[in-house]
Amino acid sequence: MKALSIRQPWADLIIQGKKTLELRNWTVTHRGPLAIHASQTVDDAACRLHGIDPRHVSAGVLIGIVNLDATIPLDADAFAASTAEHLSTAAFKAPLFGWRLSDPQAFEQPIPYTGRMGLFNVPDRLLTTADQHPLEPVPAQKTTAPDSRRPFELQVHSEPGDNPRLAAYRLGLYQELAAPVSAQPRLIQSAPLQQRLVCELGGLALKSVADAVLEALRLNGYSPTDLNPGRRQPFHLTEESGVRLALIFLAVRPITKAARIEEISRGIRTMTGEELYYWFAKCTAVGVAERAQKALRILLAEE
């Protein structure tokens, strides 16, 4: 199915049926079902204008489906007359097209997915229409309240590079060893060190799982803008966020195909807590870790 990535809060407002005209400076011939993807970009001011907490919006996920009925060229007068439909407070700038949308249907649960520029394709198998409910608001992803114990640290390791398509840093994910994971006491063997490096990721692999990284930061009370090459302070993550991100890093580290990396990341982001701990134990166990990581890759995205 065709999909369109839209900033928040506009994506939510479309699926809630409050925004029926999407503004673009380009047009398409596609008509019919269109999946709506909430991008990682959040317009804080627009959220507050519409009574939405920008910290609690979904991001980096598919949130529902609408029908694209038409694309209409807009001049300044038509733009002003249709304010109640597009909800924009920006000034008119030509060329401008209004994409008329109808029949919004929200997914019962947002589906993690990496967005693209322009229209892009989403595998139909990801979109389970039986779990859609018309005009229901998209469940917000709530940030985790600060707590006194976050056993994972995400550290930014700057590195030189002249490729603008890749991050100019690597991320190292560390796990505290002094306090074993309570739900799975066998995950960590006692050791004299206070921390261990679970995995380090950079380059194309890191770029391809950026949505998962930003989601983990958001759920732990950080802003996406906090992640930059110059950061020196580590990000402290809760146990579940750390285990999920560690499993993604371990699984995608040796892969070079972006599409396969994204598919594996999506699979891990939708795992239950029980599944996460099971695979984390296998993928970090001495002697079997590499075989377990390979098995996980094949399970989530065949070679």
C-alpha cells in the first residue's frame, strides 16, 4: 500500500478526522487507500495550539489509513477559504496542492516503520485491517517517568567522516552489571566490572535504526535534538528500553542491506517484554550468542 509520512500533530489530526486537506507543493496520480506515517519530526508549537502534549505523540510509526480522493491546485483565495480543512497557520506559497482525504481509520496499535520522502510502499502484511477502528484517536506513546535506576547507558562516540548520509558518530550501549535484571536473573553473570559494552553501532546500520533510537530516547524523557555528535553526557535508559535497543543493535550490526535492517528493527520493536528478555538472554549468552543472533535475523527477515 502507498504511504505518506507526515509531521505531528498533523498525522494524528488526519486520523482523528479533524484535518481533511493535506497541503503539499507537489501532486500525485494515486487515488484510494493511503497509509499515514507519523514522522519523527514534531511541531511543538502546533501541538500546543491544538491542545496536544508534544511529548506524548506517536512518532516513527504507521498510525492509520485514509482514502485519497483528489489533489486540488490551490491559489491564495482557495487556501484561505479552506483553513478549517487544512488547519494550517502558515502563509500561502505557490505552488500548493490540497490532498483531499476521507474515511480515516486508526490502527489499534501503531506499527513501527521508517518513513520516506514522497509516497512510499508499505508491505500489505503489516497493515491488519481487522484491527482498525474508524475515527478513534491514535494511542499516544507515553514517556517513562524518571526513576532512580536505569541500568542501561547509551553513549555517543564521535568519529570523523565526510559522508553526509551517515551519522558522524557511533552509539555504544552499556549495561550496568552491579544489579542484574530482576525478571531474568540469569541474563548477567556476576563480574567485577560495573558496566559492560553490549554493542556499538554506526554507519548505515545506525542510520537505518534511527527511528528505534529516537523512540527509546523519547520514552525515557529525552528530546530527539539531544542526540548529536557533540554530546558528552550518556543517555540513561530503563531496563526494557535498554534490552529492546540492545537486541536491535546486536541483530542488525553485521547487515549491509537497509531494507533488511529496517525489517528486523520493526520486528524487535513489536516484541512483547517476555520475547525481548528471552532473545536478549540467548543473544548475549557466552558460547551461543552469535548463533542466537543469526537465528533471530533469519526469524525476522530471511536472508
